[in-house]
Amino acid sequence: MIPLSYYLVLSAVLFACGVTGFLIKRNIITIFMSIELMLNGVNLSFVAFASFWHSLNGQVFVFFVMVVAAAEAAVGLAIIIAVFRTRETLNPDRVNLLKL
Amino acid sequence: MLHLVLFIIFGAICVAGAINLLAQKHPINSALSLVVVMGALAGVYLLLGAEFLAAIQVIVYAGAIMVLFVFVIMLLGAGEEEHTRGSKIALLFGIPGMLLLSVFTTWIALKSTPSAESVGIGSLPGTAQGIGRLLFGNFLLPFEITSVLILIAIMGAVVLARRES
Amino acid sequence: MPTGELTTTTFLIASIIKIAVFLGALLTIVAYTVLLERKVVGRIQNRWGPSRVGPFGLLQPLADGLKFIFKEDLTPPYVHKFLYILAPMLTLTTALISVSLIPIGGWITIHGVHTPLQITDTNISLLIILGVTSIGVYGIALAGWSSNSKYSMMGALRASSQMVSYEVALGLSLVGVLILTGSFSLHDIVQHQQGWFWNWNIIKGGQFVAFFIYLMAAFAETNRIPFDLPEAESELVAGYHTEYSSMKFAMFFMAEYANMVTVACLASILFLGGYSGPLFGPDWLRGLLPVAYFMARIFVFLFLYIWVRGTLPRFRYDQLMAFSWKFLLPLSLANIVITGLIVALKAQYS
């Protein structure tokens, strides 16, 4: 039996790491991975509260978040490949001209 | 007691993986740290009794989405990242800012939920039958819409990544 | 399911013994499957297989093991060291984990301890096995990438995309069995098929299409002919394990055969009734007969694998991908729809 707040603190730490990665990283794939880390932190909150309030709705919502994250990862990585083909770089700071 | 020990083990692996993701320069190392984070999160879900979700987390997140990331990193031959002027400013302001934000969020979370309330090991068994009943009962409409969403994502990914010929 | 009076220490000791026995048996089966393959493929090609070491070549695995141990373990200088060493370990670990969930027999009683012939059983055993298979893709992808060589990279990309594509068909083909049984637990799935052989899922459950899809997908998952382009010797030097030698190569090798054994076990549990069969005789015989029946089924599957290897040519890469996405996937979805429809109609009208 451990307090619910332990799970919430872990979730907040993961989310904060995700936001930090999103801000400081200069490789578009790593930025995308930080977004996935944020989503995972939020999933943990959902599952913790589902367990706390004895309702399976939280877990079903996590299921939907995973599905949406999968779809988003597929399309996002396709966009990254398309951008890489034209700009030859994965650094978002270098993709700063509308026309090459 | 065992619950606390297991939670600390899995939680420490999660946080170590998350910090390693930020610290590594090569994206493949970051991707592998994220896989470790997801595996440890599956362990935490098992502690909370969400067994079906833990299995789905390993199969979908760690076993499919992250494989996609590793593929793209291998295909594009991504190298170590370079530091531009903007990134140094972001490092200078971003990390203290995020620490502040996380402390603030933790404080709010601890204040508003009655932190004395505890959650037992596996207190809500999230069996496949239970989740299935909800998915095909109350949540049928979102379920069908997400399946259409996946179809759109597949078509979008195929169109976007196609070589102009 | 009876629980028996197991104290913690008895449970721990029983588990440790079971783990040792299962692992030992698995590694021995893997070693002798290599020998079986070489002999059967040799006979298909009208020659003896290995026949010098020991009677009928039966000590050949021992000689192979000694060779692997004494060979020089060379690490090329330009590889990514950590991932290079991690990849074969990851592949072998995921290949060996699945055996912990396989039931090879019913419940037995030794010295008053009543225990199942299975290391553990959970509510989600089948999902765990699928998850472990998904993680196994990393071993191959990282092996190819860390070797820093174009043959390895091409082989790894092809192998991992092949494995990921066929995982979809593999998972979907199992859903028909799950609809019939209503549980992910492998023990429950075998219990559902008790009785004579017409109770098997492939006959009474009507899952013959799913069995065919599962077999195809499993051949592709384990990178065996006709789906072994990623490691085809004549096309890609040796694919993703080009730069590996000695013990690390032996780990890849063992992992491939351990995956074959796992697939054989799963196919027999899900579709062919697991360890069920006629029981007779005294108590100790009743405990051992299910194990014998299970081993017989595994032998049939391994022989089928080897037979196909000696007979068929390999798919080209685009044919392979088209086969998965354009044929197996729609077929498995149709199987799910039809099975669900039949089960629902039966429940409605009875």
C-alpha cells in the first residue's frame, strides 16, 4: 500500500523530462521522442487514478491514448522522412527558409 | 513493503531512462532509453493491476512504435546532434524553468489529492474481459472512430513517405 | 484448478527445479534440432548428414559447441561496441523467455507437492509471448546497425521489417482461438480442447485457416525458408550476423532454433490440443504421458520446418511483403469476423 501521490510524482517527473527534451534537443527525432515521453507520463496518471477510484474508464482512456500516439508516430515520422529528403538535415534550426 | 521496493525499482529505472534520453547526443541511444522507460512503465502498470494495459504497452509502444523510431533513425543515418546558438539559450533557460515547473506541479498534485490515501498492489484488476466490455459497450463510438483514425494514418504515412517519381 | 497447499519455500524450490529442467531441456532440444536439420536436409539432398562424430553423428552438437567455445571472438574495430554486444544477448534472452509460460503437461504430485508442469501461468500469457516476440525485433535491428557494414544494415532492415509485418498476421490469427476460449491463459486454452482429437481447435473450432496463417507467419517470424532472405547466404553474405563470430554468432544461432521450438509449442497448444491425449495406467504414467504427447507434437512441427527448408525456394523481398499485407492480413481479418459471427449466432440460438 503506497500513497497515490507517489505515482503522481513519477508521472510529473516523466512529463517534465518530456517537456525539457522538447525544448532543449536539436534533433527532430529526439524531439518527437520527448513527445512520446510526455504521453507516457500522462498515461501513468490515468492508470493511477483509475486504480484509486476503482473505475476501469481510466484504463480504457489510456488504450485510446496509445492508439492515437501510434497513429501520430506513423504520420510524424513520414513527415520527418519527407523533410529530410528535401532539406538533408535533421536539425530543426536549419529548416528556417520557406524556399531552398 | 514489497510494493514500495518494487515501485522504487521500476520508478528509478523510468526516471533514469528519461534523464538518459535528455543526456545522450546520439538519437539511437535516446531511442533505446525510451524503450527502457516504456518497459519499466509496463512494470508500474502491473503494480497498479492494469495487466492488459501492461501487455499492450509492451506490444504496441515498446514493440511497434519504438521500432518505427529505430527504423527511421537507422534509415536516415542520423548522426550526433550539433549545437546552435539557439540551443545554448534553450539549455540555459529551459532546464531551470522545467525544474521549477515540475516542482510546482508536484506541489499542486500533493496538495489537492489526499496523499494519505493509498493504492494497494493490483487493487483494480484490469482484466481483458473488463476492458473489453467497456470498449465494446460504453466506448464503442470512440473505438470505431480510432479505427478509422488508424486507417487515415496508414494512408497518410504511405502518401507522405513516397518518393516523387 | 486445484491450488494445493504450497508453502513459499516449497513453491520457490519447485520453481527453481522447473526452471533448471525447462532451460536444460530447451537447450538440449535446440542442439539436437540443429543435428536433425543437417541430417534431414542431407537425406533430402540424397547424402548422409553428419555421421562421423559418435554413432549416427549423435555427438555432433558437442563438437559444434566445442568449436564455438574455442573459436576466436573477434570484435571488429569500427563497431558500436555497447550495441554490438547487447544485440545477441537481447535476441537470445527474448527467445528463451517464452518457454516459461508453456504448459508441457497437466498437474503432477511429487512427494505430496501438487504443481503444474509449467513454470508460471498468468491471465495474459499469450499477450506476454506476443510482447516478447515484438521485443526480439530489436536484437536483429541493433545487430545490423551496430556492425557498421552495408550487408549487415540491409539484412537487418529487411529482417526487422519482415518480422514487424508478419507479427500483425501472427497476432490476428490467434484471435479466433481467443474468441473460442475466452481467456489468454495457455492452461485454459489447452483445457478447452480436452477430449478426443476432434475437440482440437483446428477441427471442432474450425480454425484451420487460422492454423495455416499462423504457420506462415511463424515461418516468417523465425526467418526460416521460404522467408529467410535476411540471412540468405548467397544474397547478402550472411545478413545481419555477418560481422559476428564465435560465441555471439552461436547466440544468434541458438536464438533462431529456440524461436522455432517456441513456435512449435504455441502451435500445438493453440491448435492441436497441447498435451491432451488418452491417459491410462498408474499415476506416474498419467503424469508422464501428456509430456510424451506434447513432445511428439513438437517433433512433428520441427520436422515440418526442416522438411520445408529442404524443399522450397525463397521468396523475393517484395513478394514476401505483398504476401503478408495483401493476403495474410485480409484472410486473418475474415477469419476473425467469421469465427465471431458463428460464436455469437450459436450463443443466440441455443
